[in-house]
Amino acid sequence: MKPIILQGHERSLTQIVFNAEGDLLFSASKDSVVNAWYTSNGERLGTFGGIKGDGGHNGTVWTVAVDSQSRFLVTGAADNTMKLWDISTGKCLRTWEFLTAVKRVAWNEDDDTILSITEQRQGQPSVIRIFPINREDPTSQTDTPLTEMRLTGSKATVALFAPVSDYVITGHESGKVAKYDVKTGEEVNFVDDAHRGEITDIQLSPDGTYFITSSKDKTARLFDSETLEEMKVYTTETPLNSACIAPLRPYIILGGGQDAMSVTTTSSRAGKFESRFWHKLFEEEVGRVKGHFGPINTLAVHPQGRAYASGAEDGFVRVHWFDESYFRSRPFGDLEPEVEV
């Protein structure tokens, strides 16, 4: 399983996402640039923002999301803005300005609504806003959100639309998982102690019936999308920054590592910078994939389960296309065995 290494960022990665077809990958980083890549060969298709960009961000790009038609891209950054981009031209179509940084963005299933999470800072609360998107005239977007949820407790760090897009599911700094009604903005369900540390990522299963969360408490957990009931727990010995669910095979993929400030004093082996594969049902680790020289910050899986990608503190994105042995019935595929010799 030889990786394709994507070298197009000068600083650490913050989020990577595949498009619906899996032929494109979008990467955001702390260097204020968003890149688009061909996943088949690692060629860079284009750049959104940067020094030569059109209306780009002026700070760390924390989050990126692509619609199901690969027509529009939405990004959120530390410069307190959220931007809508035309993927085919790389042009910035619309900018929303806020009082604090935008930490997470997401599309709904119909591609006509986006959500944003702004950070709790300088006396401003953490706010989740739902905006309509006019796909016929994307430059005429409104500044007024359809729904605004001002959170009074722990700030939200990650969020996504639940299936059918009637609800938003959030992960919080305190470890709380909550569910909000999109129309009313009311909290309809929550689990206060879902994690014992900050939730760092949240991703849906292929069919949307459950989702996975990763946390600084060194665990990843599966939850039912409807009831928020905890289904499975995967306990590791290192803080986790990202987790995703692999289609076709019964695996989940975890990534993390020690804090970036300690990376220079620790070898890659001791730092636990591998992508870690766990059996989804048995809650057992089945293999690891090495390669990064810093903590893995973000993971994404190919929509058809043919590959996965990882982005790390070292500034590199690695795209791994699974060999045929991965899809065979033997328990480990061709992953590196967990036991090191």
C-alpha cells in the first residue's frame, strides 16, 4: 500500500475531504491556502487563496467542505470569515464576516444549506449558524442566517448535518455530544459525558445511521445518529485528532499523536504518528500505517472505500490506495501487524 505524497502546504494540515466521486481531494492548512488534488496521481488541480489567490483567507484555514456535485467549496478560517468558492474557476463567490474564527463548516444533503461554527472568544459565545445557498445565483447570498444557535455552555468544536438534514449533531470542548433542530435551533438531545476531553472530529457512516467521534481523551466512539446512544468505544494510548469509518470493510481509522510542541523531542515511533485501523465491531486494533513525521490532524476516507488520506503536522498529505488484499476476507489485509518486532 504505497502512498501518494502530496506536497503543497508550508504548514500543518487542519482538514482534508474527498469529493463525492472520490477523484478529488481538498486540503486546508495553517498556511491560509486550500489546495485541490487529483487523488489518482497526486497532481495539484488548483489553489484557493494564497498570495496569488482571488479573495483568499488571511489566516489559518481551519475547515473545508465540498458539495455533492463538486461545484462549490466552503471554507472557514482564523481571519473570522467563511468563504464560498467556485471549484471550476477557483474564484471566491461570497464572503461572510464574523467576530471570531470559523472552526467548522458543513453542507447539508441537498447542497442548499451550509453551517458554520464560530469560536467562543473575547466575550463572544460559540455560535452555530445555518445559511441558505442560492445555487442559481451564488453571488447573491444573504448575510442573515436561517437559524442561529448561541451556545451558553461548552463551546462546539465540530458539527455535521444528520441524515435528511433536519438536525445538526455537534461535538463540544467538554466532551458533550448534542443534537439541535435546524428549524428552531433548539437542543433536542444531548449526552454530557460522551467524552472526557475535547471532541476533535466527527464523521458520519456511509449510510448516515451512526457517526464516529475522536477526542483528546484518547478514545473514539460510535454513536447512533437518531438517539445518540453510544455503540462502541475504541481506547488508545494517545490523544486522537481525527477518526473516520471505512466503507466496504468493518474498519474504523484513527489518527493523532502527542502535542505538536513535543514533537521535536520524540521519535515518530514513540509519538504514535501512525494511522491506526480498528475492527469496528470487535473493538480491536488490527493494524497501523506509518509515514508521517508529526501528529495526524485529519483523516478522510474515499466515498467508495477504495482509499484513505491523512494530513499531519508535518505539512504532508498521504493518499493510500488499498491493495486487493485489503478487500479479502482475512482479518488483517496487508496492513502492518500491530505487534512490532
